[in-house]
Amino acid sequence: MGFMTPENTVYLFMLVIYIIVVYIFDRARRKFKGGTIEMVIKLIIINTLLLLCADYTHFLGFLGPDVAYILQTVLRLAAMCALAFGGLRLIVD
């Protein structure tokens, strides 16, 4: 069919959105140095980067569909765990 299928277009659009979110929160992190706000912003950036990597695995066709799916799942789980454990650390401190 070709490279620009509707599914690939959606994944590319999501990658662009992730990059925009990381850029915006990185600028906010520079503005709010120190404290709880910076830690929350770092959590959002880490979560977004892991989700970006998870969606990028869609384009790693040379790995095979099973390996790409496993890698995508592991990266999504890592993103959710980072958010959960980081949030727990915020509550405890």
C-alpha cells in the first residue's frame, strides 16, 4: 500500500504531539526551578518520552511485529510505573 497509510499518519501525528508536549514542559521546567512543581514537570516529561518511544516502535518494522509489540508494551508499562512511583514519592516526601 505504501508508507503513508492512515495508521502511520496517526502515529506520526502522535509523535509530533509528544515532541511539542516535551518542549513545552521543558521550558516550564526551566521557569519553575526547584520544589515540587519541578518534580511534577520532570515526571510528565519522563512519561511523555517513554510514550514517545513506545509509539516510535510502530516504525521499527525490521524487528518483526511480535518484538515491536512486546517493546511497545514494556515501554508503556514503564511510563505508567514511572508516573506511579514518582507520584508516590511526591506523596511520601
